[in-house]
Amino acid sequence: MEILGATLRVCVDDLETAVPFYERLAGGRALRFERGGVQVAAVGCFLLMSGPEAELEVLRKVAATIAVKDVEEARDTLVELGARVIAGPVPTPAGRNLIAMHPDGAVYEYVDRQS
């Protein structure tokens, strides 16, 4: 499994207020989209999320998003190493993802850009 990078997940009360700060901090423009009623802005290594508290409560349980070359390969490696796949792989607007719980209890999202 090839890890390409990681994204920090940040839940914010007001996306419109938070985005300009993170754009200046990361030196780039935010890519915005919506998923499951949650407004999302990806900027640099940050994934800002704002929406209904019930949705954010679930999202807060995921420590980070890890970009990989291939989600299927990541799934196989994670399972081999004792992780438990909670959800996925499933298609997303940008590729595929899965959610896995590591043996230590930490939960991560793994994503690729393959369709």
C-alpha cells in the first residue's frame, strides 16, 4: 500500500468564516462540495466540515483522511495487519474511500482518486 499523504479533518461552526483563514494559511483556494448534508471545503492539508451536529458527531470519530494510490490494495493491507474495515470501499465524487479501525481503536478514512 502506497500512502500519498494525509489530510487533517476540522469540524467548524461556520464554514464561510473558516475558509478564508485556511486559504491564507495553506496558500491556496478551497475546493468546496457537499456530502450527506455536510458542507466541505478542502484546502491544502485541511478538510473543513460544517453541518448538522448529528452528522459532525460521526465525522469527528475519524482521526484523519489518508490518501493512497489504491483503496482496494489499502483494504487488503489493512485487513492483513488486523484492522477492521467499517465501511467501503465506496465511490465518492473524487474517487473511492473506505473507513477502517486500526487495532489500537483509531479510525481513519482512506481515499484514492480512481473511479
